[in-house]
Amino acid sequence: MGMGKKLLFNSLLYISLAFLVYFLIKFDYLKIKELRFNYFYLIASLIFLWAGFYLSTLSWWFVLKKHQISIDKKLALTSHGLSVFAKYIPGKIWVILGRASRVAGQKFSLKTSSYASLKEQLLYIWAGLLLSAVPLFILRGIDIYSSGVVLLFVLVSFLNFSDSFRQVLVWFVKKLFKKEIQLPSITFKESLHILVYITMYWFAWIIAFYLFSLSIYKDTSIHVGFIFPLSVTLGLLAIIVPGGIGVREGILTGFMILSGIPTEISVTISVISRLWFISGEVFIFLLAMLVHKFFKMKPVLPEK
């Protein structure tokens, strides 16, 4: 990696960590009231949570491979893990740019790796909405909440898989903001293999959140786990909110109340789940640091 790209990546790393600490303090996430956990379920939830984060690095490795960027899986881990806190920098562009800047080399431009990163993020959102929409629609039937999620899923589906829709959106943004944007073209056939990897870590997180909720409230229903992808994806779509802070918690609280969990417990689970999820981010960050320090990364090579 060139000196310019290395400086960019390191700057994003330190800025993102600073923003993370700032928002944790600002929103009082570091002030935890005394809680009683079922430690069996809590530990099990952490195992699935951390496993999901590791699987997300394999998804990043695979989507790069699909774009003819062949990298070592250890480099995929370090580029993804060391930039995991970039989501806390205002503006979602850093989520795309952080890990992409790490793998960009002399043979590949930052634009190429950023394009691959954006495509994986769009499919990540699509899969998260799908995994939330179907269970909500089945369990709640047609109401304002499930219908809203299904509608959003349909819109993201058009964004991902309809060339005509993307062209109209690009034209609209250019007319309104006087800026031209580029959106990746994704065929459904192409996305199937990528979605296998993305779905694996989504299901790991669904199981993890269910077990985490169960560690606090023993009567938690299994479908509560499917609220988690919805909260994460909507938090990601809230462009102006760093890390989806507040958005994710509000959605979790609302849907847990609708599922029958008492209000006070729903609020507690949603707030504490932020620190619980950050433990996974810390895990993959520290793992990436160790791998970066003790293993020599193989160079980025063109796919033959």
C-alpha cells in the first residue's frame, strides 16, 4: 500500500476511535446500571456475535475476489477489522472507504476497491431487510410496521437489481444536488454467491441477539432475534447518524414492546445491546491488530 493510502487509512482509524469514545460518553452508554444476566446465554451470545464478525471478513474477501482483486484472507481480516469503527465518523462514506483504502495497491485503484465495498454494503442492507421483513410479515400480518419494512425492502431491491431505477435515481440526484453519482450494477445471479457469505453472518448475529435478549429476559420469543437486522440496516440507512446511534436502539425498543417484552426491559436490552455489539467490534479490531502485527500480508495481485 502506498504512503498516501496508508496515511489515509491510519487517519481514518484514529478519527473513528475518537468519534466512538465521544458518542459513547455523550449518550451515556458507559453508565451501566446493575443487571443480572444469565451468563450461559450471555457467553453463548458473544460466541455467535464474534463468529459473525469473523464471517463478515470472509464476505469482504469474497466480494473482492469477485471483482478480480485477489488478496490473502489475513489482509481481508486486517483491512475490515482495523476500519470497523469508521461507521462512527459522521457520513457513511467512511464505512465504504476505510477498508477499501487498505487493500488498494499499485495494481488496483482506491476506486475499484471502494466500488466492491459499496456493492457488498448494498447487498448487506438488502439481506438484512429480507431477513427482517419475512418474519415480521408472517408474525404480525399486514400492519403499518410490517408493510413499511416490506416497502423499504422493495425499494432497496429496485436499487440493487434494476438498471432503470438506478438511472432515474442518478438523474434525480444530479438535477437536485448538481452532483453525479455512480451506483454499482448488481445482477441477481452475481449476487447469489456473495449473499451466501452475507447471510451466514446475519444468521450468526440473529442467533446472538436472541441469546443476548434471553440472558436478560427469559421469556424472549425467538422472533425477537429477527428485529436485530432491521435495527442495524435502518441505522446504517440513517446517513446523518454516526453508527446508527439512537436509531438502532429506538427500533429495537419499539419492536420488542410490540412482541410482548415489558417496556423497561425492552429499553434496557436495546441500550445495553450497543455495548454488547461493540464488544464484537473490539474483538475483530484486536484480532486484526494481532494478525497485522505477527503475520506478513501477501501482496494484492490481479486475478488470473
